[in-house]
Amino acid sequence: MHYGIVAIGSRGDVQPYIALALGLQERGHQTTLMAHENFKEFVEGYGVEFHPLEGNVEDMLHSEEAQRVLRSGRIIAFARYLQKNIRKTRKAVSQDLYKGCLKVDVLVASLLAMPWIDGIAEKTGKRWAIVQLNLPATRTRVFPLAAMDTFNFPAYNLFTYRLFELFYWTSNKRGINDFRKSIGLAPLKTPLLRKIADDKILYLYCFSPALRARPDDWPPEVDITGFLFLPEKKRKTSKQDNIPVELIRWMEDSQREQEGRSAPIYIGFGSIPIPDPELFKNILTELLHTTTHRFIFCRGWSMPMDLPNHRRLFQIKSINHEWLLPRCRAAIIHGGVGTTAAALRAKIPLIIVSIIADQPWWGKIIEAKLTGIHIPFRKLTAIKLLTAIKETESLLMKRQAVRLGDQINQEDGLKKTINALEEYFS
């Protein structure tokens, strides 16, 4: 069977779908991953067929407006910014998507791809499923929508999902129906998320059930399967994950070990550019001056910064988290699902400095599990970060990180997800 996997978003949104494509290929299926054109080299580097979509998410996040929205930390403002920019390329993306979907047998959509894929599936008669990495959007009495978790009781919890469905429909109705019209479909009158539920579309949430268990009041076609990690043998053969010799030497430097410094602390904000580079620079300088820790800073999609040239600081553009994080003592991250999953799997304490979107939710989950600290970026100071680092050194937090990591390492989210897809599409 030929699976068409549509992943719209940042690198952290795309990488798990590469894992899914590779897992499906190992089962004998053909796969085509559709994502924005800036991911071509990244996807094809793992031997996955790629179908490009118009647009470059990295460039979009580097605009001055994007930086202002990120600094605000307001989820609704960020959603509106994304929608505005998606509208600019919507026609081209729609055409690219439709062409890509015609050559596959079944479709797998990420959250941001749903408005397109529902219409394409209806028009072409192809079956489709949803693989979502975070933020449960399925109604339940057990817990509220992540962005509205001020209270937690059954009636309120259901209300938060109904409100989200209304907001999602109001924000996307025009674009959905414009696209449906362009491919010869009648306008959709039922809110999209309600239609998906009524159609009983397979809906898989790919995060660990050790973090959030599946509610009993979910319908049978909705499940929590586990994180999607890249198969290890593919990691070892991919050019994307070559480890720089300079980093290996820095990690193994015997002189630093003699100075009594243990494993380094990882710092990385992934595909979200740091909202206030000057603040970050000052805080990192303070950490280097007031502690004896070593730090590895992974720049990701952040713009280059004039950081201190210090023997206890190693800077790199990108890195294989599965290789590096188990060699670190703790991780300071933005709380994106991919980096969070890798750090949990590495069994190390986390400091989540959330910026936007689902990141505060992951921060709250990690704190509730006693495996880390959550600090919103807009409230970040050197003192708060120093205090958080000390807390990650507690025996309790280290033990909790190991316990949770062991649970996640015993799961096989990729296998469970593929099994569910194969059963559904059979």
C-alpha cells in the first residue's frame, strides 16, 4: 500500500513522520512524505520519498512579526500569525497537496494538514487517518483542553473542547470552504472537528501514555500510541546525524574531567527561534561566570548570536538528540514534542522554557511528573534558571527522570501506530 503522509510545521513536526514513513517501509509499504520545500534534504536524507509543498516555515518564523508574537507568548496571536501566513501560500500549497495525494492509496494527516486532507479524501474517495503529536483535541470529561486547564471538572472539561471546536471552525471555515470549492465540493456546514468525529476517522495521538493516559470516554477509533522515534539503524546510516569530531573531543576532554565537571547541560530551542537573543546571551554568560557547568548550545532555527567564546561552551547548529542527550546531565529546552520526547527517553531531568503553542502544556506535564521544571520564556531570568538547574540535581528528580524514561523506553509507539494504521486501512 502507498501511504501519503502530510506533515505541515517545523522540523520537530516533520521528524516523527519520517520515523513513521521508515517504519511503514520496513513493513513493505511505499511512502511519500509531503512537507514544505525546505525539508527536502532532511527527508530524503533518510531515504524517504519527498513531495514538496510551497513555502518555507523556517523563513516564516524569522520575520520581525513572528519574533514579536513569540516574545508575547500568546497562543491565539501565534495561531493567527500562522493562519495569515498560510493564507499567503494556500493556493499553491493546495495545488501541491492535491497533486501529491493523487499518487498514493491512503492518506495520513498531521493537525495542520487536516483542513486540506478531509476535502481531498472526500473528493478522491481515499481513506485517511490523523496522526497528531500533541494537544488532545478529542472531547473527554477526564481532563480539559491543554490551553484551558485552569480548572478540572467534567462539565468544564467538555466545555473547553466544544469551545475549541468552535474557535477552530471559525478560524478555518473560510479557507476550508474556499479549498473545497476549488476542487468541486459543496461547502462544509458541519464544523470540521465534529465531522471528523462523526465520520469515525482514525485519530492517533503519538505521545507517551505514561504522560497522559487514554480517557475511557474516548471512542474506539481514538487512541494514544506513544512517541514516534526514528529506527536506530536508520539513524546510524543517515548523513543527517553525523556527529562532529570536535564535539566528541570536547565531550571526552580529560582535562575538564579532572577539574571536577561532570556531564554537560544541553540547551536548545529547536525550530522555535529564541524570542530575545540579547536576554538569552546575558543569561548564558551569567551561567558560565557563576557555575562550573559545561553547556552545549544547539542553535537550531535561532539566528546566529554573538555568544561568549568560552571553553565550557560548545555551540552547534543541529545534533542527533538520541546520541547526545543520554551523555548530558540535564536539558534546557523549549518544550517541543520531539526534543521533549528525546530528553525523556534519555532519562535526564528537564527545564522547559516554554515559548508558545503546546510547549507550556509539556512544561506542566513534566512538573507534575516531578521530572523537571517549567519556566515560561517571558518570565526567564538568570536567577530562575540557576535555581532550576540546582533542582535538577536533586536525587528525587533524577530518580523520577529514570523511572519515566524506563517506561517510555519500554513502549513502542511506532509499532503501535503502524499496527493501528494497517488494521484501519486493511
